[in-house]
Amino acid sequence: MKQHIKRGLRVSRYVIYKETLVDYREHFWSFLGAFAGIGLIAFFQSHVLTETENIFLIGSFGASSVLVFGAIQSPLAQPRNLIGGHVISAMVGVLAYRFLPDIIWITAPVSVAASIVLMQVTKTLHPPGGATALIAVIGSPKIHELGYWYVISPVLVGAVILLTTALIFNNMTPSRRYPTNRRFTYLLRKRLLLRPRGNKMANAKKNVQDA
């Protein structure tokens, strides 16, 4: 148990150290990715949805952007965590609001605590998920009127937009790799025409031999 805790601390220190290094290129892509992701969600809210449906940009997406664009190597920022954490927490929040007594000091802590446990059990721990569950309980009347649709839109759709944006902007340079699954990232880089250097060198060597 102690060894597991020590290992977790070492990993956490390494992630914090790596993500806080001053690298202006990394900061540029983090800014660009977050700007694009939140910008797309805000655009849909402002120009696509009608005034009666104008619920698409929720606060927890801002917290998710910090992870998926600013700490891309963190286990908490991976696609499984991003999508699963938000969806599970949204469902917990809706259920808490609908079936528990309308007492804020009961529904609010139950929604957050239950979402944390379920995310731990399903291995989808994503800190902004706690905010997603809480918004379902203390949100505006428009949020409450959505009912179970809150899980689909804005939560699931918004999380998918953030994930799609992250898959593009977090793999634009050789120094950034998202997600941490190497096989998936390799295939994605091939799609983005950012093939590993080894393949480029092999192709160049082959061309020289053919010449």
C-alpha cells in the first residue's frame, strides 16, 4: 500500500513538473485548442440554438479544457475520463434532482459524492464531472427543464466537441501526444499527415536507394 502511494506521488510530481515547464510552443497550442473547443461550443449556443434552447455552454467545460489542453498527459484528461466522467456525473445529478427531496444541503452533496464514487468504480475519474453533477442540481430552471436530455445535450455533445478538438490540436506537433494510448495516437497522426520521423527517414532512405 505504501509503495503504491509513493509511486502515485512520484507520477503526480512528474506530471506537474512536466506540465509546468515554460514552453511557449506548448502554451500556444494549449491556448489555441482551448480557444477552439470552447469557441465552438459558445458558437453553437449563440447562433444555432434558439432562445428557448439556449443551454449548451456549462461551467464544467472550462475546467475540462484545463485538463485536455493544458495537462494532456494526465490520466484524468484521457478520452475515457472526459466522456465517461461527464456523462456519469450528469446522470447522477439529474437523478438526485428528480428523486431526492428538494433540500439543497442534501441534493448537492449527494450528487457530487455519488458521482465521484461512480467515476472511481468505472475508472472514469474526471474532476470537472463533479461540477457537471452539481449544475444539474443547482442550475437554472432551463437546466431543470431539460431533465434527462441534460445528459445528452449539453453534456455529451459538448464533451465530444472538446474531445474532437483535443484530438486535433494536441497532435499537431511531434512533442504533443493525446491520448496516451500510443497505438491510437500513431493512427491519428497518420491521418493528420504527421507521421513519425522513423517512417520519414525510412522513406527517404528507400528513395535514395531507388535513385
